[in-house]
Amino acid sequence: MSSSVLRQKMALFSLMFLPGFAWSSWITRTPLIRDTLHASTEVFGLILFGFSCGSMVGILWSGKLINKYGIRRVTLAGFMLLAIGFLLLAVALLLANQPVAFCVLALFGMGLGMIDIALNIEGAAFEQHINQVIMTTLHGFFSLGTLVGALIGMGMTVLNISINLHFGIIIGLTALTLALQFTHMP
């Protein structure tokens, strides 16, 4: 395997790691988010529904967006929505605003949905290009990301690290990984 193909494969794996990492990291903070928003269990369920709505929109629109703008742009847009979602969720928490939190989680979910579809399409095309099965490993990196994100989120909770600092660290790590790996995406 050439070094170029190996770099492309590692880029895909790294980029698939990030959505799982980001998703599980903020999920570990849901009790604090619920309390900060002064939401009952029922209301918080509705706030979290924003994430599901956004995910479905991102998944359903991805094909059309990819056909029009290409996988790279859709992937990058998804990551931008992810980062914006983290930033705006911090603002929603500062304001203790439940409707804003719902909308922000919808943006966050839309970004994750777009990334998921774009990277799966890219992974399938790359798999055919290199004539090697990589999809199981690609999805394994999403799962590894959820494990690492959950561990970091739990650690941040145990250490009583502020949620804003936590989210800032996640945004920073995501941006750094994206900067290092995006140019190698096949």
C-alpha cells in the first residue's frame, strides 16, 4: 500500500472518529445541561428531540448537497455546524434558554448527519478504489470516538471542569484534527 493511500485511509478514519467523539462528549454533560436549563425530564426530552430532528434533516439533505457541492464541502460544512453547535450550546446555557438549546442541538445534529452520510459515501468509494474492505474499520473509528469522548466527558465531570472549557477543548481538538487530516481526505 502506498503512503498516499495510507494517509487517505488514516484521514478517513480520523474524520469518522470526530463525530463520535464530539457526540458522546456533550452527551456526558446532559445532566448539567438539563439542570442549567431548568428543564424537567419531559421538557429536556423535547430539547434533545432537536438533535434528532437536525440529524434527520442532515441525513436527508446530504445526498442533494453532495450532488451539488461535493463531498469535501458537505463534510466541511458538517464540521462547521458541529463547532457552531458547541459554541451556541454554551451561549444557550449561559442564557438558560430552552428554545435556543433546542435549535442549537438541531444544528449540531444536522452537522453530524451531514458528516455521517458524506464520510460513508466517501468510504464506500475509497473502498472500491483501493479494492479493500474498510467500512467496518471506518465505523469502528466512530465507535472508538464515542468511547474516547465519553471518557473525556466523564473525566471533565469528575474534575468539575466548566462545560464551556470542556466544549472549547472539544472544538479545539476537532479543529486540530480537521486541519491535519482534511487535506488528505481521498
